[in-house]
Amino acid sequence: MPSSDCVGEYRRSARGFRSPHERNVGLIQALLAGPDAVRAAGFTPDAAICAGVGLHSKTVAEHALALTLNFVRFLPTLAQATVEHRWAEELGGAQELHPKDQVTTLLDANVLVWGFGSIGQETARLFKAFGANVTGVAQSAGALGFPVIATEQIDEYLPTTDILVMVLPTSNSTFKALDAHKLQLLPKRAYLINVGRGTTVDEDALVAALNSGSIAGAALDVTATETAPLRFAPVGCEEYRDYPACRRWSPRKSGGTDRPQYSCLPHRCCCERVP
């Protein structure tokens, strides 16, 4: 235990420290799933940091599932049709269960969960309940109730992935882990769901993939910099109509926070491929 006998509870905030004494606390109980924000806050190096592992597993997993169902059940299309005051006839009548280059259901869908800790495993359980074939991606291969592959094997699995769910923490090894190369390996029907950290995705490569149509869409709860840069402007901004159509967005609440922030790519934004 550091020389200080103070104990602090840390919440992510832009206000910084309220007093110099806060920097010298010996034990920090973070409410965040990962310790990266606490480490960057400026506490002394010998402070003990306790992350909120397990606190948000169920809510974040639920959020990842909701974002996915938003796509595969065509909710952005239905929402746009409502705005246009029209009946979405293209979604009615007899439909193929597994049409080419399109994911319309989680039944038999190939779901890859990249980051297989507490949140990743809870996410896998929810997707399995909907009939998906779930594979986890971790630092080493194994079996945690689901088949788990090692990170270096992921390139072999991306070409057959329908839904890529990312739950990676921030670290040197995960920085822009999803880069242009890996995005190109995904099929055109694939959706990206990121409920981990924004730094794990190469955002420029993602924008390029969405605009070129090489993936079907992306739903992200975070960006490397919050709030999102203007290149992620929402639909309706005339000067940015060349960028992906962002259909639905709401305040970020997947981890239980009540921050009333709205921006396009993070905070539950769903970006669909522009026709």
C-alpha cells in the first residue's frame, strides 16, 4: 500500500482532480470495465487500481446484441421509411432466410467475438441464444464454453464472419487492431459492432470500407476521440452527404453511464453502406 492511506472512487470525467490530494490516493476503485482511463488520469505510479471487471458485462452484452439486431432486422431501413412516410414494401412478403451477401437473421450466423473476457463471454451467450455460431478470439486458443481461437488466427476466420463484435481493451497490442487489411478480409455482408475501445479500430480505414461498400455497416459505441470528428457527420448534414449514412444514434448508456452526449460514430451510432 502506498504511503497515502486515502482511498478514492474514480469516475471518468473531464473536470480533472478536485484537489492535489487526489493524485496521491493509494487505492482507486474504478467503475470502468478497463483500467486505461484511470492509468492516464495522473495518479502516482504505485497506486493500486481496481477495475470494474464484471460490473458491466450483462449491459454491454445486451447493447452489442441490440446494435446487431438493429441491422439484421432492418431497423434503420424501417426508420428511414417512417421519415419518408412510406411503407417499406421491400421488407415484406416471402424473404430468403440467408440471401447472398446479406445477413437477415442471427440463426446460423457466424459471430466472431474479439476480446473474450467477462463481457465477451456474456456477449457470446446472448448471441448463442439467438441461434448464432459463436467463436471467441483471445490471446491464446482454448475453450471457454465456446471455441476460442488465438489472435494470430483471426485472419483465417474473418472471410466467413457475418458479425464481428469487438470488446478489446486499450493497449499497445490492440491499437488499431482492426486495420484496413482485416477490414478487407471481411465479406461484404459483414457488420462490425464495437463496444470495446475506440482506439482498437483504424477509423480512417473503417470510413473507407463503409464508403466503398466492402462491409455492410458498423455500429460503434466509442471512438478514439470523443466526441466524433466531423468526418462521421450524421445523415442530414448536406455538406457531408458523401459519407456513410448514419441512421440511428442515442446517448451512450451501454456501460450504465448517464452522460447525455450525442455524436455520430460513437454512442450507439449505426452506419449502413450507402447504395
